[in-house]
Amino acid sequence: MNLSKDRYTRQVRFLALLLGAMVVSSHAQEADDTVLPAAPDLESLEFGWWTYFEEPRDDVELRIDSFLDDIGNQITRLQGADATVGQSVFEAVKDNFGAYSALLAEDELELLELPPPKLSHSLDDLLRFAAISRAANEGAAQEQLEVEREQRILDGATRRRDLAFKDYVEAEAGDARLLAALRLIQTRSAQAIATRRLELLTQSYERAQAYAEATAERVILAGQSLATTPEDADLEGLIEGESNGEAAVGKAREDLRAAELAATGLDLDTEQGRSQQRLMQQKLVDAEVLLALSEMGLAQTQARRWWTELQLDTDPDLDLLQEQALGWSELVRGIEQNVPNWQRDTEDELLAVQTMDQDGMDRASRRLLDQRLGTARKTLTEIAELEAAVADLQLLRLAVDGAVAEYSGALRSWLSGMSRQVKTGYKRVVGLADVTLFSVGEAPVTGRDIFRVLLILIVALLLSRGVRFSIRRFSEKESDGTQASLYTVGRLTHYLIIVIALFVALSSIGLDFRNLALVAGALSVGIGFGLQSIVSNFVSGLTILFEHTLRVGDYIELDNGLTGTVKAINVRSTLITTNDNIDIVVPNSEFVTTRLTNWTLSEKVLRVRIPFGVAYGSDKELVRKAALEAVAEVPFTLKRIGREPDVWLVDFAESSLNFLLLVWVNNQGAKRPTRTRAAYLWALETKLTEYGIEIPFPQRDVHLRSGLPMPERPIEDSD
């Protein structure tokens, strides 16, 4: 019993000691955890030393304080100028670490959320969500710019960090190494600040982008669930608002006319007068923007009324709706065309006022500048409102189109939309047709005049093409000479029709040809300076067509060695196709100013000369027989009475008897002279070999002449 009790007592004591040891170990571990690791040594900073300040975040401030205390103790050894520089860099390092700690303490941004969607939405809901969406998109765009700017800052900080690290590595031990370490710490902390800012800005941009996408989806949802009830619809208020909008438009037009009158008749001889004119011009732009705003407000009210009538089924006049919808489209198009000009002029005015030196100006001039500045800023604000109003009207247009589709059916809605588009296109074309594009003398030229000129030229081209086609069909049945003449007639007819059409077209837009002498004089000067070569080629082309020295289908050769068949003779150049099927455009002047060989001008056949030689001792009659038989086997040989081939003995050469083979060839052989010569030489060599006639090679007889005996030289005495 006592033994059991002692054993139990010893076990309890052991367990107590073990538990105590575990508790002590736990406390020791906690104590060890509060001890900070060793800070980076300034004498041996490695590339990844900054990780000491990154994790864990709870200990970052303690680590920074400990690190700064260590740096403060080390820079006390610096002397003189190094001490001043070191203290300055140390202050910058402390500021950077403070900013870095503050950035680490910032929490991540929460995502903005929209209120839960409703089952149905009103037009006000649609426009409100549209405004929120525009603001969200603008905010996201601004956030993106901030991210891009901070990225550029980070890139610059990274480059400076790399340079500082390079200087640190190359610095010698001692004070130089300490100063280099301080600069490295400064640049690395600046890089860490930029990195953290970029992280926060990126988060903010992602949040803004997600919010913008959510608002865009809410706009679509609101547009798809538009509805109203007789209790909510204020049709009478909309009709009254439409009347008020018409009155506002009328007043804005009166203000615009007043601004136009005020912008004229100013004294521009003084600086104040010119400044007053700039003010009046800006007020004119402002009046135009206000008129557009009032017209846009009236259009929105009309769209609201039509949508309400369609929802309430008040038997609306769809034809009148279509006409007003066309007016909305034209209004939006005009505003979109004018807004860039208004904004550019206003921004130029704002920049001119802001950069103007006001030193030495009197009170009246400064007051005038303040008015110009205020007017320009007011106009820019109104332009932004106008752009938002255009976007709202587009949404209302879509809502009205959807209501029309539900009211009248899909087919009728589609037909109505197509009709509206056709009418809109027609109005735009008609509007462009009456716009003055430029002036010829005192006569304005409109789009309608340009269309008339193009129509006349197109008719002239079609007429010329028809005439040339008829002439070409007729010439196919005629002889070669007649075909060439008819081709010339066709080309001249084409030029004549085009010239007459040009005169008629230019006369139709009001060009006065009574001053033709002046025009001709100016044209002569232009020809003398810049059009000399063109006119020369044109005149040469006419000369070729009239003289018939060159025709389509002729095989020609120029002095420069160019050979080929004439494919076309144009007003400036002639198209030549070589035997290699390469098209070459040659200016017409070359056929007039240089020597031209036309192989097929008068006749489509020609005689070729093929020289060859045989060895001395050969039978002349046998040579003649072999040559004539070879000629007969070539398909290019012309077989016609009076055009028989012949063989002439023409020379006794050093090593051979030289003969000349004369052969008349047909049209195909005339157009391929190289191929023709090769064919005859091939057949000739075959026949000469067949008859055992030797083709010689150069031979020389060398005679060696023995030399005369040399006279003997006398032998001198050794004495």
C-alpha cells in the first residue's frame, strides 16, 4: 500500500515537472518571437535586402525604427562634407520610410454597389442610371490615367535604384560605402513607395472599372424594363413642358441673332477693341451652344411625351412621330459636327486669356479679361452638359423605338425604321448638294454641281466606249491598213468627246470661258514649267496616230535595243509587249525623236540573213543543196513565188568559205527574230553534218625562221 502510494507520488511529481517544462518552453518561445531578426548591414547590402521590411506587416514599424536607429548611430562617424551629405540623405530616408509605413496601413477599397434592381423602371430611372454610368466611366478613365502615371514613376524609381546599387557595389569600404548605402536605401524606399501606390491605384481602378460595368448593365436593364401607369404618367405636364421648350428655343434663337449683331462693327484699332471682339466671338459660341441645349431639351420632352402616349395607348400619330424622329436625328448629327469646333475655339480662347501678361493693364482691360475667362469656362461647362444631353436623347430614341415596336408590331416598326433611315439619308444628300464647297471666280460650286459634272463625264465616257466598240467591231472585217486607220479614228473620237464633255461640264458650274486668253496664258506658263514632257508625249501620240508610222500589232525595234509588239497607243505612252511577254510602257516622244525600226509596217513578212561558213575544199553545190533543204524544214519559211530562199558565197575567209543564207519568213517568224535565227541554224547544222560538210574552226600555219650565226668575240690577251 505504501509502495503504491510512493509510486503514485513520484508519477505526480514527474507530470508536474514535465508540465512546468512545457510552460517554460512556451514562454521562452513567445519571448523569442518578440526578438527582431538582424537588420541589414550597411556594409554588405545584398540585392534582396528589402524583404526585411515587407513581412510580417505587424512588425514593419518596429523593424523600421530599429533600422533607422542603427543608421543614425553609424552616420555619426562621418566627418566634414560627408557628414552633411549623410545627414541630408538620412532625413530623406526617414521621410520615405514614414510614407511607406502610412501606405502599408491603408486598407483595400471596397467595391461600390448599386441598389437592387426593380421590376420596372421609369424614364427618369433610365436617365439617372445613364448619368451614373457616364460619371463611372469618367472616373474609371481617370483612375487608369493615374495608374499609367504611377507606373512611369515606378519605372523611373527602379532605374535610379539600379544605378544606386551599382554605385554601392563599386564603392570602397569606409565612408564612401556608407554614403552609397544611404543613397541605395533612399532609392529603394522610393521604389517601395511607388510600388505600394501602384498596388493601391490598381485596386482603385479595378473597383472603378467594375462599378462602371455594373452601371452599364443597369442602364441596359432599365431600358429593357421600362413601363409606366396612368397614375405615374404626367402627360399634361409633358405637353406643357413641350410648349415651354418651344418658347425657350425661340428665345435662344433671338439671343443668337443678338450675339451675331454684337460680334460685328467693333473698333479693332486698339488692343482693348480686339479683346472686346474676342469676348463677343466667345459669347457668339456660347449662344450657339445654348441654342443647341434648348433644342436638345425640347427634343427630350417630345421623346418623353411620345413614349408616354405609346405606353398609355392614346392612339398616337405615328407619321408625325416619324417626322419628329427625323428631326431628332438631324439635330444630333448637327451637334456632333459642331461640338468639336466649339470646344476647340473655347479652349483656344481660355488658353489665350490664361497666358496673357496682365502687368501694366488698366482696370478696364483686366475686367474685360475676367469676362472672357468666365465666358469661356461657362461655355465649356455647357458643352459638357450638351454632350450628356445628346447621350440622353439617344437613350430616349431607343425607348421610343421599342415602344413603337410593341405598339404597332415588329414588321411595321421595321418598315418605319427603314423609311426613317431612307428619309434621313435623302435629307442628308439633299443638304450636302446645296452646300457651297468652293467657288470658281464669283460662281459658287455646290455638291449638286459636282454631281452634274460627274454625270456629264460618265455619260461622255460611256458614249466614247460605245463608239470605240462599234469601230472595233467594224474594223475586224477590214484589211490591216483600214484597221489601223479606224483605230486612229477611234482614239481621236475618244479624245474629242472627252474634251467636249469637259467644256460642257465646266460651263454647267458657271466657269466663264470669255477669259480664255488669260486661261491659255496661264496654261502656257504651266506647260513651260511643269507639263512640258506630258504635252510633248501627247503631241507625239497624235503624230503617231496621224502618220501611221506605228500601229497596233506592229513588231518594232528601238535604238536602245527594245523589241516587241505594239499592244496599245495611248495619249501619253505606247504599250510594248516583248517576246518574253513583258509589258513595257514607252513615252510617245521616243518614237518621234529617235530612230524606229518597224519590221511589219508595210508588210507582215521580212527577209532574214543567216551567215555560215564551211571548210575549204567543200563542194559549193552540195552546200547550197544542204542549206535549201534545211530551210524547207523550218516552218517559218515563206513559200511564195518571188520569195524563194537563196544561198550566196560572200567571202573567202582565213579558215572558211563564208556563205549567206537569205530566207523570207512569215509573220510569226518576223515577230520572233532570235527564235527564227536559232531554228535555221539548228536545221542548217543538222543538214551539213548529214552531208559530211565540215564546219571549220580557226587555223594558223606557223613558220619558224632559223636565226643568223652570231659573230665570234675576240679573245683578249691575259696580259
